[in-house]
Amino acid sequence: MPDPTVSRPHILLVEDDLEITEMLAAVLSTNGFAISTASNASQMDVLLEKEQVDLVVLDIMLPGEDGLSICQRLRQGSNVPIIMVTARGEDVDRIIGLEIGADDYLPKPFNSRELVARIRALLRRSRLGHDSRTHCQKPLTFDGWRIDPVSRLLLDANGVRIELTSVEFDLLLAFCRHAGRVLSRDQLLDLTHAGLASPVERSIDVHVSRIRQKIEADPRDPVLIKTVRLGGYIFTPLVTQNSQA
């Protein structure tokens, strides 16, 4: 029986289909999550102003502002994990969603147990810096950048915080901890625990592209994260451990 003193992860469902909303809310509540619901962007905005949310399940097809626009807007000021769901299952929709900052993508119809598994995987990743002590937790520096596994912050050479999604942060941290090694997409999925949440390994390419947009001087000609043909990726800069917290 769950400990009533332990707060439940708060999931926000943004879905305009009432039947689907009620079904998912019941399933997630049964699996130990606190649930809030919104049927459009306006309702979502009001709720986010009042409450702290741990993860957003966001439908693409919404009345008014659609899910892609909402996701892009959320990413401008928040790194809350986002799972996008849609009846459209084409790769182009999935790739666009990932490119604008979604952490995962789930096409309808889907098994509710799969959604629960993906939510749990994303929550584990987003809290890894606070809960895990299996790796060195001291900040790491590379090429003027500083990445802190505990606070889960990426700072540029001027000390300015660069916003990363949960998956992007874990991917960059994995690169830093394995600098100079060629890492395949499968290895990167394993290192970032993305195997449970993103079964399509090509999604790694999308996340790498987004990281390059944020840390490379010229993302079209990357020098920090290089592509290795038929191999994967290699993180080229020297990474040092910073003794200061």
C-alpha cells in the first residue's frame, strides 16, 4: 500500500477527447500518479500558473493552439518532461515534436501500460541528478561549458544557463562521461535510459541535433559532437572534473 506521506508525481493530461481523458486519468491514478487535466491551451496555462507539474502528456490535435505550438512555447521557459501523443503516426510528426523539445512521442492507439512505462522512465531521467549516486556527481567542464549532474544545469562560458530537455541533458552528460569514445545509438539509448521511453533509436539523431544547436559554434559543421559514419557519435573535447559544487 502506498505511503500517504510520499507525494505522488503530478501528471498533466492535455487532451480534448473526454473519453480518452477519463480513461487515462483512471489508469494513471491507479498507478500512483496525481492527475490534472486540460482540454486546451488556455486551461493548461491557468493550471500551470497554480500548480507544480512533474510531466505533461500532450495531444497534438487540440482545438485552438495545437500541441506542437504548445510544446514549443513550454520549452521557452521550462524543462518539464513532455510526452506527445497523436492519432497521426507518421515519422514527420514524431520528428517535428522531438525537434521542438518533446522528450518522447506516442502514436494513438497505444497501450495504457506503455504510457505508464514511458512516464516512469522520463520521471526517472528527470530526477536522476537528485536521486542517483551511482556516478560522480561533481560538475564537469568542457570547452568553456559547465554541466552539473546534481542541479542538472548547463552553463555557457559566461555563466548563462542553457535550457535542455530531460533527454538532452542525460544525452550530453553521457557524452561528457564517455568523451573520446565512439558511442553507437544503441549505447546512447542504454546510457540515457531512453530504451524504455524512446524505442526508435533514430530519435537519438534528433536529440543530438538539438544539442548541437545549443552548444556548437556552427551546428552545420559540429566539432564537439562528431558523427562517426556507421558508428554513431564521438564527443571530442577534453572533459575535466570541477571540484567546486
